[in-house]
Amino acid sequence: MVFRIVVLATLSCLAHAINPSLLRLGPQGVNLWKLDQLQGSGSQKVRKGLFVQDPSEAFSQLPFELDIKPEFTAQWFEQPLDHFGNSTNDTFMQRYWINTRHYQPGTGAPVIVLDGGETNGEDRIPFLDTGIVEILAQATGGLGVVLEHRYYGESIATKNLTTDSLRFLNNAQSAADSANFMANVQFPGVEENLTAPGTPWIYYGGSYAGARAAHMRLLYPDLVYGAIASSAVTHAAIINWEYMDIIRRYADPVCSTHLQESIKTIDSILDRRVLSTPLKALFGVHGLQHDADFMSLLESPLGSWQAKVWDPKVGSTVFDQFCAALNKPLGHKNPEVMLLEYGHPNRMVSLPGGLKVDLAIINYGAWIKEVGNAYFSFCIDKLNVLHNQHVVSRCPDGFSHEECFGTFDDSHYQDTSLSEIWRLWIFQVCTEWGYFATAPPDPTFPRIISKRLDLEYESKICHQAYHPGEHFTVPPLPNVTVVNDLGDFDIAMDRLAFIDGEVDPWRPETPHSDYANDREDTILRPFKVIPNGVHHYDEYGLEFAENEPPEIRKIHEEMITFVQAWLKDWKANGGA
């Protein structure tokens, strides 16, 4: 059957912080991405499209064009498509932006470069304006840069997104782009030669780009004088069940219990099959054939945990709203019924078809069916720019649930045109990074997502979307060794800082993982955790620093301190 819709997956419209490719890496995520694109297609203000690793990857993933200040005009740098071989002589233009507000020529001041990572580089410009690039440039008299990643935004390297065309989208080629840029760029309006190694370059990145920052310091130590790796996922893992477990462990205990017990109950009902149809009807998708597809839709609110940001103007409170919704007494005469233990007879509700479930599941169904995707309910509440954003009702009239939310028809995922930008990060996932967000492998382990969300289901998009090409074939499973060989949890160098959030669901893949060895926090090798911080909390900043929360002011002050100390060493040793 022809797939007639177009978009949403793991991205979102949350200002400064959202886009769930994190748990929506699989085919259901692409379905949602496509539905979102369809909903936005009627407005000329819809962004060109976003698809990143996780909800806080893009600083401004708004459903309209960013208001970019005139001083931040896009610049271009020519890059070879293939840095290492004779595959092609093709080149492409890599986009970047600069901040010269605080630049002090002739002082040995640094270049602060922010790696754009797996999103449109325009989404990083706020960090150039009030975020970490502006903060460090102001403190050092340096020049700030945002460098867009190859294939993303307008740094487009090929005419389509076939498997062969995407073969140059990998860690080594992307790192070589940054190195070539640092060694050869001539900034417009700047008479001084600021190329590395003659100028100290401080390389910053968050999340995937954080891992890239750490790798750049390791791979190109002569060019990268110092690096700050924030929420850096330096450990690539095929299975990433720990992501959801962080949410389970740190969420409000009542909410976490409701989630765990609800998922356990729903899985049990699906196991018995008899009541599966009325169960799916409760969530508004009675026509959805595969149980795994149904359970993947139930993940929708969970990514909003990572969408939390300390700045209320750009952060999401959706996860807290979802938790509150699970605990609503509905129309019950005695609201204290929700204080009773899950499954208590007074909490049970009988539904048509013989289904009897706890109030928490009734509320869960209402959220998925009526409130819908967590990210977009936030947009409705705070931006008032989108309408009809329920998960189920986003399926257009005339389409079945299977057409909208089914994931077992391979033809849904084989359009290779440049508009299908979801193919970019998922290609990186399928070839080198992994991070398939599955349930815990141990079936007895507590969980907040279904046991049906296993590696086979979450990774099947890799063979559905990327047919073998003439020059490249996607491996059966990602070759995570190419990432982990660069240091894994233990990657360390002088002037390489690691900064993580205490409750970041990506922390298990960073050097602050519980699996990693602890380290001393020093000026030369900073190793810091932001209390109650989520995903690269240090990257955000306010125009007036005194208005930032104490823990954010503290981390920014510490970052300024160690970067200034690094630069003193540069000058003391005669520069390069």
C-alpha cells in the first residue's frame, strides 16, 4: 500500500530543547516524523525539518523560522567529500557562523568553536548569541564559531540520501572536516590569521557533538588546544536500555510506579491476547495490528524528560504534566482513591469488552489519545502555533491506524530524496553509534517500556531503509568499535573537560557512567557533574548571567576558570 503521509519522529517543536530522535530512533519514530511534516505542510513558516539524536539537541526546534540576528550571517567553507581516498573529487560547502563581539586581535585570544552535531546548524546559533560560545568568547576576548555538520542543514554533500550517497557520513570524515576547517579557514572581516595551530582553538560539543569534541582533542591534538565535552556519549552501545532506566530511577516515585505497573499490566494483557483489542481501543488505536507498534506509541511522553532545561523559556514541563495526569482521580467521588496501592479494587475500572484496568492505565490512554505527543502538547501550551496534535488524531481522515503507525511495510522507509532528513542520524546510528532504546535484557528487571521493544524491533529500520549500494552496505549491526576504540569511557587528555548532568538519561554512555571509573576533577582535566542537570545544561545561558540558577552560574564560572587557565599555559609556553 502506498504510504501517503509524511513526517515526525524524534524531534519536536520545543524551543531550545527538543527533538526526540533519542527514543524514536526506530521506524515508529519515522512514522511520527512524517505525520508531523504533513501537519506542518500547510504553513509556510514550518522549518525545513529537524531530526536529531534527542530532544535537547536543537536549541530552537521551533515550527517556524528562527529570528537570527543580522550579525550572524552564514559563511561557507569548501570541503572535500572524501578526505581519505580516491572515491570522488567532489566537494561541498560547509556552513558556519561567527561571533566577533568580543574578539581582541593581536592578543593570542582563542577561537571557541561549537560543533553543530546532528541537526541544522541554525539551531545552534542561540548558543553563539547567549549560550556557552558567547560566555567563553566574552571571558577570553575570543572569536566564537558554530560549525554545521556535513550533510545536515544546508551543508549538503550529495544529491540524494541513498546508501551509497550516505557512505561519507561517518565519524572519520566529519572529524576531518573540522580539522581542515581549523587549519585553513580565513574568517571574513578578520585580518588576523586565526588558523590552528597558530591560534588556540577550544572545541565545544554537546551529546553526539560532545563525543566529537573529545575525539577531536584525541585525533587532532596539534589543532585542538582544548576541548569541552558536554554530555559526551563516548561509549557507543548497540543496546541502550539504560536510557529509560535513568528516567525510571529519577522520576517522581509515584509516577515511576504507575509507569512500571501500567506497562507490566499492558504487556500481560497483550500476552493473553483475549482483551488486546479493547485495550488498544482505550488508547485510540484499535486497528493497529502489531503489538510492538502499539507499545512504541506509548513511549511518546517519556522523551520529554530529556526536554527539561533549567531556563523555563525554553524548557519543557511536559514530563511532570504527564506524571500528574497518570495520578488524576478522573471523575471519582473520592480523590484519595489515587493514594491507594496500584491495582487496589477501588482503583479498578471496568470497560466494554470485559477489560478491567487500574485508573493509571485509563489516564495513560487518555494522554496518548487526547493529549498526544508530549512535545507538541508543550508547543500548544506555550507557543499556540500547532493544533490537533493528539497522537492518534494526527492520523489523517481516510487513513487506517496501520497506515499511520504500522512499521512493518518496508516501502514506508525507502524514499531517498533530500527531504527525508530522518535518514541522516539513523544512518549514523545503524553504521557506527547504535543506541537502540530497548527494554532491559533481563525480563525481571523493572522497566517503564514494554518488553516487546527489543533490539530486533528497534533496529529493523536499518535494513528497511538502507538497501545495499554499489559502494557501501550497512552492516547487520552498528560497528560501535570505531567509536569505542577512541577511548570509550576512559578517554582522557590534558585540556579535555567532561561535564554531565546528574539525571541525564544519556549519562550511562558518558565518562560519568556508573560503568566508568571515577576520576579526579582538576583544572587540567575537568570532570564535573551538574546537580539535577539533564542534557548539556551548561550549553544554555542568559543575557544576564546573574539571572541563571546557582548551579548553572557555578558551572559557567568553573568553565571560564579552567579555560582561562589553559590559555595562560598557551601564552606562558609561547603559543603553538
